[in-house]
Amino acid sequence: MKPEAVEKITVLEENGDPIATTIITTYELLKGAYLSRTCEESLAKITEILSSMQVLDLTFKACN
């Protein structure tokens, strides 16, 4: 992970701000994990990261 991203997440957590990602990003992360040479390890890492986040639904309104 990029140090800047880790720092940003740390600040958000310290401030009690919600951490969220989109369903599209979730798909991309999981697809990358499935295609990696270390599939099981990658899936475990992604699953752990995503378990602490809210995954936002893709709605028509979100696309506008």
C-alpha cells in the first residue's frame, strides 16, 4: 500500500470518520486477487480490508 493512503486511512479512523469504497472498486480488487499468483493470500488480504469498510451500492443516482 502507498504510505499516503495508509496515512489517510489512519487519520479517518482517528477522527471516527466512516471508511467506504464502491462496489466497482471491490470488484476490481477481488478480480485482481483471483488473477494473482498468490490467489488465496490475496483474497484473504482483500477480504480483511473490505470487512472494515462500508461498500457503497451502485445506483442510478450515483452514476449521475
